Amino acid sequence: YLFDTRDFTTDYTQTLFSAYANGFLFEMPGGTAMGGIGVEWREDDIDSIPDDVARDGLFFGFFSDGGATGSKWTRELFGEIELPILAGRVGAEELTLNVSGRYTDDEFYGSDTTYSGKLGWRPIPSLLLRGTYGTSFRAPNVREVFLQDQTGFLNVFDPCLIPEDALDPITGGYVPELDNRDPVVLENCFRTGIDPTQFENSGFNTYSTEIARGGTGELLAETSTSYTWGFAFEQPWFEGFDMTFGMTWYDIEIEDTIVEPSPQFLVNDCYNDPQFDSAFCDSITRDVDGFFDIINAKYINRDEARNSGIDINANYDQNFNIGSQAVRLGVDLVINRNEEASTTFVSDEGVPDFEDQHANLYFPKWKGQLGLRANVEDFRFTWVVNYIGDTEQQEEYVDEWDNAITGASDTCYGPPGDVLCRDYADTDEYWLHSASVYWYLDTFTFGAGIRNVFDEEPPYVDATEYTAINRVPLGAGYDLFGRVYFFNVVWRP
């Protein structure tokens, strides 16, 4: 037998020159103004060279990799100033304004100016009101621009193939009443010229598919705009305990985010779209037999992503004695209310594909964590409660309750005979408790605890609606392992 090697060498070089100066500027009613200014020049080079075996994909089971070669420079000028407008006045214990700006000039993506402003006002010593506004600019890096075509093979699920459960075990024929696929998916398969009631692969819906990836000079630079405003309050009345409470409202909008989509994301977004106007359908090519021929998963711009909501924080600390024993008790609370979590893609024809995932499985309206802690001499006891609010499937993806008649649903809540059914992807609220105790010594730390104290089961959803293992949704924050005991030892010499 004759064997060869697959060799690949990548050199990434960054040359950077920067200069920065800062100092005190002038006096103001609230103190001394400070400022800084700087310049930066940066050149990025990538030289990623494969040998013939890697470039042409000559090894069985290995992808072809064209490497990446190119360079680009970036020049920036930036400055910042902080102005203590007032201090120690009635109604203005503190009033401070911070303003910063940056000019960026990129070799390939032109120039842009970004800036931000921060205002903090303390009308009384215990209350701080704050607000920020900012923008950002990020040009694609050298890998996102110069990465040459890579092809490889991944297993991809094809929703147009008849599932094994819908095939007669004896004749191998299609049994419509056993098909639990979403009607939207079936209709979209027909639209691409595939008959999902005839297209079958002996029940195997997942098969190896060639995937193409690479950089592109067609990318746009990322830009963003963000707003935050809120307050922080520290109770001033009692010396026996410390308590702070704060809220922050945020609204972040990112345009032209650079993402590298997974092949399965492209397929799912195309075939699960009720309007069948996904911007990603053109990335999927099928062969003459109907199977995936190649999926182009190169870097792309997401036209817009927006996230808005409220963060709530509270802390409580108190020292007290139990007999002669000193105890320090602490409570930490973090809550998030999600108002919007949306993405927008625009097809080549200018048709927007807008999805607001707010309140669905991965972006519940409410999430929170409560931490209780007690320090007693060298010991620390903690009890942590994590909360994930209930979620609802996006309305446009909710099936009608009569889909069992056509065999298009596999979750039923109706009367005997399962007449009223639909795919189900809502979840109830979820509570997860964990506890631990740690003993801190001079050189050793001993710890033990329990994760998921009450062995709380995660919610179950229809696995045809979300990525799941045994109907447990992945990536949503639910515990997948059940009650777990742990013990650890740390030694510091």
C-alpha cells in the first residue's frame, strides 16, 4: 500500500502601530475634565497554503481546502473626553458626561465614524440615573474575505424524504396517516419539484451531503446602534445591611451581521418557511434524483438582528450573629425580560424574511437566577435557583388542531380517536435548584454539592419543531442530566 500525507501551513501576521496620549484638560464645576486621543494603523496578512492532497481533496473522507491568501490594512483615529459637569450640588451630587468617537478607514470597506455617549446623573447620593447611546463598525476580517473554497461532507437531514415511520414495514409503501411532517414542509417540497409522498430513501432522512464554504468580497461591514437607560439605587437608611437595586432597559440593533450558517440551518429555514420566501433556498442545489447535490454555506450578511428588553439586578448583604458565631448572609437576584429577539434576511429579490423569536423556546420572555449564600468562618453555603419562563411556538408555525386527519401531526390532546392534534412546541415554566458547600483553608479548598436537587425533568417538545434529544430541546438552558452530585479539591501551593 502507498500512503501520502495531507499537509497544510497557515501563517497569520498582524502588524500594528498605535499611539495614545491622555491627561487633564481643564477645570469644570464638577471637577477636572479628562481626555485622550490616539491613532492606530494595522495590517493583517493571511497566507494559508495547502499541498496538492489537501487542495484537491484526494484523501477519501477528507474535504478539499483551497486555503486563503490576502492582506488588508485599517487606519483609525479615536478620542474620548469625560466632563464632570456638576458635583456636590442640590439635585446634582454628580452629573458626568462621557463622549467618545472613532474614525475607521478600511482598505476594502471604506470609512465610517462611530461614536458613543454616556450620561450619569446622581440627584441624591443613593440614586444614579444613567443612559448610553453608541454605534459600532466592523469590517470583515481577512479570513471572511480571502478564505478560498472549501468543500467537505456532512450529514444533513432532508425533510422531503419520507420518514421511516411513514413506510409500511412489509410492503415499504407510503402510509399517509403515519406521516408526522409539518404540512408547511410538505408544501415547500412540492414547490421545489420534489414529491414528499414518493421521494424515499428506505426511511433514511439523513445522508452525506457536499458542503461548500468560503470567504467572499461581497460582504458588507457590520454596523450597530445601541441604547441603554436605567438606574441604580443603594439604600441609605439602615447601617445594619447593604441593599442595591437596579434596572436597565436596552435596545440593540445590528445590521449586516457576518455569520457562517450551518447547512442544516439553511435547509430548515428554507423548508419551514410558511411563505417559502427564505433568502437561503438558493443556497441549496439538488441533483437529478432529487437528493442534495451541494449546499453553499459561505459567509453571509444577516440584514438585521435586534434585541431589546429589561435587566433587573438586586443585591442584599447583612452581617449578624447566631449565638457567638458571626454569619454573613447574601442574596443576589438577576432577572431578564425579553421584549424582542428578531432577525431579518432579505432575498435577492428584495423580499424580507422577518422572524421575531421573542417568547419562543430559545428566547423566553422571562429568565432569572436567585442566589442565596451564607459565609460562616471558613465555610460558604450556597443555594441557587434558575428560572426559565414558559414559551410559545411562533404563531406562524403553529399547526391547526385537525392535522391528525391527514396524519401530519404526532402530538394529540383531543378526544378519543385523536381527532384534534398538532405538532406541539410550547413549554411550561422551569425551575432548577442547585446547592453547594465549600471549605476554604490556607492551601486547600474542598467543595461538594448537588446540581438539580429535586431532579426536575426538562420540558418535552415535538422533535420535528426544535433540535432535541429524546424530545428534550437543546441549547435552551434546560438540564439534560438530572440530579448530579459533585466533589472537588483545589490545592494552591
